[in-house]
Amino acid sequence: MIEAINVIPIASATTADAQGRSQPVSDTLHRPMRDLRISITDRCNLRCTYCMPRRIFDENHGFLPRAELLGFEEIERLARLFIQLGVQKIRLTGGEPLLRRGVEHLIESLARLHTREGDPVEVALTTNAVLLAKKAQSLKDAGLTRITVSLDGLTEKTFRRMSDSWVSVKTVLDGIAAAQHIGLAPVKVNMVVRRGANDHEIIPMAEHFRNSGIVLRFIEFMDAGCTNGWRMDEVVPAREILERINSRYPVRQIGPNYAGEVAQRWRYADGGGEIGVVASVTQAFCHECTRARLSTDGKLYTCLFASRGANLRDPLRLGATDQMLTSLMANCWERRNDRYSQLRHAATVSTAGKIEMSYIGG
Ligand code: SAM
Ligand code: SF4
Ligand code: SF4
């Protein structure tokens, strides 16, 4: 059972401005809160071995009952308050976010929100694309600004090995094509690389997405949660991934799109487009991590590898005012000192009780 902290609102150091809005917050390492990842369901139609291994997430697994999930109005209200504290980008994730009925309505309401600076909030979504071909148009109409599709291989054999499902690669590729065809939003593709499982598809994936307008990003396999049997020797370091690609298609590093971008960007020297690598394990970027995470049942987590979150849902349902809720959020962020990836190999780091990625959102 995951423990909740901070059920009673505690006054934070944040003060309100002339319009009564809370001030932006920073944590103990001077990192602002800029990004909010919201897990809108803990369920999924795949069983990727590195995320929801079937032996754990089987028919007996206790997924959250509906009443425990945050409703769309609750999510929208919390998102509005997170924005007051500095959030500029929101990403819907899960589990598989396209499984949540009416997700378009949530996107529509979030897309109407504005940052403290008065710009529309960016609303992005990460999906396995199994349902994307069907939903691409309604997501576009709802105002989605970015979409990231996860795809770990191009052959049925590899895809099946990674996703532990009978979904075909074609279904995912059709989803990507539909999104591109209707001009849904810039599409990115994420490939989690696990040595011995799908690393032989690094070059085929690079080849497939070169010259397509899609940015392919290679993600180091992470020790998220407690169930995926992570081992360091199964991580293919970003440097090795780049060396393999560079030996076939020379690449040159380019600068980040914005400060704190987690993917390192590289461009094919022959003009074939861009790729990225996310070296969360071998080149940790905790020092610039500005991500807050809201779990499916409304707890605020300040790190992907946390074992405890601050319960926002219960105070919200018990009638807490906006000011009480922002105090709770700010208090939690101001005490944040997480840097798990930087400390991963230190003997002092506890790895017990880490929450699962499907619940907190990758
Ligand atoms: N179901 C959606 C999907 O797969 O895109 C969204 C949720 S999933 C948890 C979000 C991202 O986390 C995916 O790109 C997935 O590949 C990544 N992910 C999950 N477990 C991971 C792990 N152990 N290491 C690295 N990335 C992981
Ligand atoms: Fe589902 Fe995404 Fe996790 Fe795969 S990575 S099991 S698609 S939530
Ligand atoms: Fe951020 Fe935690 Fe990942 Fe470090 S380990 S980058 S603090 S989520």
C-alpha cells in the first residue's frame, strides 16, 4: 500500500501576488516546477515487460477502482493550481491514456488554460498508439499540441517480446501515420532499448524514421518500480547507441530546444532529420529536473523513483480551498531534494517501495 503524506494542508513559504495567485515555487536544489505529468489511468492494453510485467499485472492484479481515480474536473482544477506555481507544460500519460473514456474532453479543458505569462499551456500525450488511428482526429480537434508514441521494434517478434501482446506493429505504425496525416501535432517516437531484447533493432528503427519528419528518441532502460527485474548490464548506454548509429549514418550534436530538455539532440549529417537519446541512467540530469507527477489517484510525486506522494485528492474532496491545495503542493515541492538517478549507485539510496511507472506516469 502506498503511503500518503501531507493530508493536512500546511502553510508554505509561498505568498500570493496582487491578483491572489500563488507565486512560482523552487525546491531545495533551486529547481522550479515547470512540467506536470498526469497519469489518467493505471490500466493498459499492452504488458511491456519493462513496465507492467504480465506475471504481476495479471487478471488478479488490483487496478484502482473507478471512484479512486481523479475525475476530469478534479484534474482540471489541480492543473490550474499547478500552473499558478509555475507549470508550463502538461503531459497526459498512464498506463495507456487513450483507454480513458472521454480523454478528448479533458484535453479540451486543459488546452484552454494559460501559463502565468499568459501563453496557452502545452498539452502533450504519450501513448502506445494502439488506439491512435481511431482517435487522432478527435485529439487534434481537442487541441492536443504534442504527441509521443512508444514503439520498441519493427519486427513482430521483437515487438511481441517487448510488449508481451498480440497487437501488431502495423497497428502502431498506422496510428503514427494517421497522426501525421491529419497534422495532429509534432510526432515523436520513443524506443526503450534493452540489451539482448531489442538492441538489434536500433539501426532498423533509425533507418525507418530517417527522412520521415519524426524524431526518434532512444531511451535507456530504467529501474523504475520494483517489478521489471532491471539489471545494469541490460542498459545500453546512450553513448553506445550513438556510436552504433554514427557508424552507419554520421550524426552531429545540436543544442537543446529549451533549458532542461531531457533528450540530447543529434542531427544526421546528410540531412536525414533528427534523433534524440535520453540517458537517464548513464548521464543523469536530476540537477535540471523540473517535473512534478500527479498519479491516477491524485497524489503528487516529486520524482519518478519516489515511494511516497502527497495526497491531494482527499483534501480536494473534503472541500479544501484553492489556497489550501496550492499550499500543499508548494510545501511538497519546496521540500523536494530528489536526485535518485544521480545517486543510483550510492549505497545510501533506498530502492524499496518505488512506485510503478504505470501508476505515476512515465
Ligand atoms: N502507455 C503509454 C506509452 O507506453 O507510451 C504511456 C505510459 S508509459 C509508462 C510512458 C513511457 O515510459 C513509455 O515511452 C515507456 O516506454 C516508458 N517506460 C516505461 N517503463 C520504462 C523503463 N523501465 N525504462 C525506460 N522507459 C520506460
Ligand atoms: Fe503500457 Fe506504456 Fe507501460 Fe507499455 S510502457 S505497459 S504501453 S503503460
Ligand atoms: Fe527527476 Fe527523479 Fe529522474 Fe532525477 S531521478 S531526473 S529527480 S525524476
